[in-house]
Amino acid sequence: MNTMIESATAAVTIGSLALNAWHHAGFPIAMKLASRVIGGPAAAALTVQAELPEITVVMPAYNEAAHIAAKLRNLAAIDYPADRLHVLVACDGCTDDTVAIARTTLAEAGCAHLDATVVDHTRNRGKVAVLNGTIAMVKTEVVVLTDVSAMLPPDALLRAAAHFADPNLGAVGGTYRLNKPGSVGEANYWKYQIAVKRGEAAMGCPLGLHGAFYAFRRAAWAPLPADTINDDFIMPLEIFGRGWRVAYDETIVAYEDEMTTPAQETSRRRRIAGGNAQQIIRLAWLLNPKFGGVALSFASGKALRVAAPFLIVLGLLGSVILAAGSAVFATAAAVQIAGLLGAAAGALLGTSAPRGLAVARYAVAGHIASATGVVRYLSGAYTKPWRRDVLA
């Protein structure tokens, strides 16, 4: 091989391997250390306030017949003054019984005290359009967004409200738990995500908030572009970009009741990957070194997540090409091939796969879905509203 070409191949390969090692191992370790050394996200003190902020809970809903009754009963059990809590259920062109079930549930004795309105939009416009239109009508100081399938603890709103005693706070999010993980890999993925978010908060700002539950100051909000994919990522960071503080409170735990199928999980990961590519473009200003730890987190966790599948391919190809002349690259190639074979074995064994192989399968499948999602976004595929019954 030509010396110059070999040197260039080695440089690209080493760079790809190093960036992937940092993204998958170094960065998570750094986040764990940051949360321990700097301190993890602190819960706001639950002191008795002279006047709790008025809150409007906004819930976009599309074909949520399986969950809407449980969610409304969950909100009715929330510990918050009834005269300071409002609920808006924005049904986005539902084709099932979501609207009827919601109205029937609100007529129950246990929900009668809840100031709730069900808005029945006859046409499916997509979550972002519904959010923009609904939030624009809200007059309360604080807005809460929550998924219909996520159940909240009784003190969720009191804990969120306590944070808004800080006039500089723009948004606060809770953490996320799966009641029924679809797989071992999915359970580990969310443990990883929560650990990283804890570190991001310690570095200055959590990068995005879990869509299952987060609250923001109405004055800090601005409408999102209609084609926004990951609204729960872009909205909080735009609030941060306007000069507000964004907090993460692990004492507010939203429990996800819906269990995703493998097909739904793959579709979700593809669309999130497309959103990751979109947010790198729209939030590129976060890479400015003036943002310090937040910029580092954004580059290491989000930008590299978009690049990771392609860096993996470059690292593997380069290692294989250079293996004959280098024990180091031969070892690197062997390790990577072993990982892929482990993932393949995990796929073949299915639910009977040992934990390690199941995690390897989930990781590789995730990178394939991520690469597909990025390519689909760049080709203009994600322009239609998301629908739970249409796999993307």
C-alpha cells in the first residue's frame, strides 16, 4: 500500500476508533464523575409557598384509548390546589375512542374536581402543531407537558412548582422509568440515558428533558418550527439559549406504562436519530466553547451519536485493511468483529440470549436504526407528523 494512503487510512481509523471509544465509554464515565464531583441535580425544597404558581398541563393525544382514562385519573390524584391546576387534552385527529373515553372519565366522581378540557381536533396535524397551538392559548405562569402513557407521582407538580421559586429558572424535567421494558437492551439504554442526563445537569444544563414530564415557564417559551422532530430536546435547549436556567429533578419520576414492540422501538429509534441530525443543525450554536461543559456534552453525547454508526464502519474497515501489517489494528479488527458476531448471536437466540449478547444485539440494532434515521432525515423523509400507528 502506498505510504501516504496507508498513513491517511491509519489516521482516519485511529480517529474513528478514538471518537467512538470516547462517545461510548469515556463520555459516560466523565458524566458519572461530573455528577459525583460537581454534584448531581438537586431537588428543590418543598417549602410552603405563599402562592403556588398556576399550572396548565398540556397533553397532545393521538389514539390513546388504551391509556387516557388511567392518565386522567392519575392527574386527578395529583396533590395540587384544584383552583390552580388546569388540564388541556388536545386530541389530534384521533380515529379511536380517545375523545369519548376522556370525556366519560372526566365525568367520574373521582375526576369531577379536575378543571379539564378535551379539545377534539378533527384533523391529524402532528404533535408539534398541536403543542404550538395549545401552548399559545395558555395564560398560566407554568406549563407542564406529559405523555398520556406516563403516570406521575402525587407530588410531581409540587416538586416542579418549587423550582419556579427561582426567577431565573425556565424549565425543569423529571426522570423516567419503564414499568415494562421491551427488552434487556431497552432497560439498559434508559439507565444509561438517565445517568448521562444526571452528568449533563452537573455540567450546566441537561440536554433535553424526558417528554414523559417536564415543566416550563410560559414566558420562556416560543413556538417550534412545524417540522421539529425531537421537541422535548429542542424546546428546553432553546429556553436555555434565551438565557434561562434548565433543571433536572430525579425526585420527580414519570413511570411509562406502554411497552413497545421491537418494530415500534426500531421505528422510534430511527425517528429520534433523524431528530438528532436535525438538532445538530438547529442547535449548532451550542458547540460554542463559551458554553463550557454544556458544549462539551453536546459535542460528545449528541453530535457523536449522529456520527457514531458511520465512525464504526470507518473504524472497522480501516482496522481490517491495516490488520496484515499491524498487530494493534489486527487486535482492533478482532475485537470489533467479535462484537458484531456477539450481536448476531444475540439476534439468533432472541429472548433466550444471555444478557451480554442481548445488550450487544440492542446496541448494534440501535446503530443500524440510527444510521437509517440520519440518512432518511437528510433525504427529507421526516416531513409528515408522527403517528404511533405508522412505523417510520
